[in-house]
Amino acid sequence: MDMVRKKTLKLHRQMSDAAGPRAGRASGPARPAIHRVLALNLRRLLAEKGVSKEELARRIGEPVSYVDDILSGRSRVVRTGEVEGIASALRVEDTDLVKRRG
């Protein structure tokens, strides 16, 4: 298995772990879904790095509304490549965006 494939599979596993086993179900307690984990981590990293959402949007070549959707948790679908692009723009590991913080 090549290195890119291994990294992608690892990121998918971490995204699934962040979403939790009950993510998306209507009843019962559930761990935060991946979009919420991503939003919290992205907000924290933007503050730590001193990067505005407008600057991030420019770096990743997306409209500010796309970044707003992620930050608000409205964006339910964020692809692995998009997570990697955001991580690269912020000069962090992609896992820093999707890992649940204790």
C-alpha cells in the first residue's frame, strides 16, 4: 500500500473516531459529530495561528462562506482532500483538525 493511501485511510479512521459510533442517530446520547469536532478545532487553530477566516479562504481557494459553513458546523460533508488542504494552509497536521480533544 502506498504512503498516500495509508495516510488517507488513517485520516478516515480518525474522522470516524471523532464522529463516534452513534453519530447521526436521532436518539440517545452521541459523541460530537465530525463536523462539530472539525469546527471546534479549526476555530482554535485559526486563533492560535492568528489567521482570519478570510485569509484561510484565500489560501485554500474557497469563498469565505465555505469557511463560515465549516466554522458554524453547517458543512456536513468535508472531504479528506479538503481537510488536508486546510491543514496545509495552516501548516498543521490534518489529524489536528479532526482529532477529538479530551
